[in-house]
Amino acid sequence: MFQCAKRLLACLGGAIVALAAAGAGAATLDAVRQRGTISCGVSQGLPGFSEKDAQGVWSGFDVDYCRALAAAIFDDPAKVSYVPLSASERFEALRSGKIDVLSRNSTWTLEREAVLGLLFAAITYHDGQGFLVMRRPQVVSALELNDVPLCVQKGTTSQPNAADYFRANSMQYRELAFDTLAEAIAALEGGRCDVFTADQSALYAEKARLKKPGDAEILPDVISKEPLGPAVRADDVAWFNIVKWTTHALVNAEELGVSSATAMEALASTKPEVRRFTGAEGDFGKRLGLDNSWALRAIRAVGNYSEVFERNIGSRSKLGIPRGLNQSWTAGGILYAPPMR
């Protein structure tokens, strides 16, 4: 009898948790639909990832994710309100409800989930911290940066990572920390420091817009793991799933050979995986609170992962960042998404 009662209580508890999650999860999606736009937090300007042109139009790798999410929900990638945020204010903006999703070169860490009450939906870019060096042409390794003035942005994982690296290698650490990325780069170009440290993706972006890019060099050293991806509040499981699976859709589309150019042709495919992706089979979109063509709409709007990467930061961009670890697992990289089934 006691065991039966325990099982009944466990079932009731599970049902209560599921209902609570469903209620919380509906809140953000309902608010987004009523508002008619997604409020998306992005950087204050990082070439290739999120930047605004003279006409006020946002573009970039992180921006395209927001556009894909809007296409999945509204069938309109333009239904996004972009909120530029500094590193120090980004997480509070998400926690307070100022934004619905943060798509801004942010590293997935235990503290940010366990302490700040956030959830990272997926890894969209496998990165690592490095060093951009100016005025020191003889330097070929980060181990030669002992007692060299180093610029870094406050509120980033780059700060503690750099301190750990210098301490672990018994080197003198001279940090100059700045509130914004623009201030740190201005200090680098102005001679206040000889080195800037950040994720390598940011180093490529900042080197490209230096006044004299040829005077700077990105060292080969990578001193950390920096898994970057979109984040949401932890109190909204249904919204978290929409954000997560939209990310996975871009990755799965590349693996399935579905692109912006072939999206409509995919509707006629007889392959089970492609039919599930397009919504021709299964009710996977409805299980997310969307309709079954949500994933295909996202791909039609921005393309698959490869298209987004190459257009913004890869071979078709001014940054020319090699895909490296961000190559699909089928091509020797570690980019991998769960199956849509």
C-alpha cells in the first residue's frame, strides 16, 4: 500500500510540474505573439556577428538566429526588435524580461545557469579565447606576454580566463579592463596596451576593423573553451524548447542537405528525416506550440547553418574565419544536433 501511495504521489507531482512548466512556457510565446515581435538581445556591434548599418539594419551570425526564430514563429524574419547590450548588462536584461532571448556571443557556463537562472539553448559557435597583439612583431606565443599590458572587456569570461592563464604559467599579469569592447580596442590602438584578449571570433572581427589590420596578429594560442549560443530565462520550458530546436533545425538542415535554395524542393522528398523536418510527417511543430512548417520557414528565411556561417563570418565574408570545430560532425567537426523525431 505504501509503495502504491508513493507511486501515486510521484505521478501527481510529475503532473503538477508538467502543468506548471506548460503554463510558464506559454507566457513568453503568448507575449511575443501579442507584441508581434521578438525582443532579441545582441552585441553593441561586432562585425560578422551583430552590427547595424547606416540605415539601421542589423545583420550578422547572431542576428540571423533571431531572424530564423521570427520566421519559425511569425513566418516573417523581420519581426524582431534588436536590443544592443554590453557584456555587463546582457544577463540582467534577459532576467528582467527586457528581452526574450539573448543572441550575443555569450559563453555557456555553470554559474550563468545555476546562479543567474538562465538556460543556454544550444552551442551555435565553438570558440576559444586568444590574444590579438600589436607593436610586438617578435611575439609568437602567449607565453611571451609576461608583464605586457593587456586590454580586456569587463563582465566577460575573458577576464578570469586570462588571469588564470597568467597565474598558471607564473607570469606577471597587467590588466586594463574596460566597460565596452569599443573602449578596449581604442586603448589597444592608442598604445595603452599591446595585447587584447577575447574569444577568437571577436579577435577576427576586431582585427578586421582596425585602422591598420596589418599591424596586428592573432596568436595561435587558445587558452579556453568558449561554447557560445543563445540563452533564455530558466522559468519557461516551452519557450526554451522553441529557441533550442530552432537552433537545432539550422544544424540538422545542413546535414540533411536542405538549404534556402532547396527548401521548397524538400517538401517533395521521400526521405523520412526530411519529411519530418519539413512537417510533411509528424506533428513536431505542434508539440512546440508552433505549426509543422516552422523549421522549413526558418531555413527559407536565413538558410542552414553552413549558409549562415559562410555568409557572415566564413569564406563569403570579410572575416574569413575557417569553420574548424564548427564543421559538421559528418565532415570532421564537432557540430552536432539531436534528431528531429
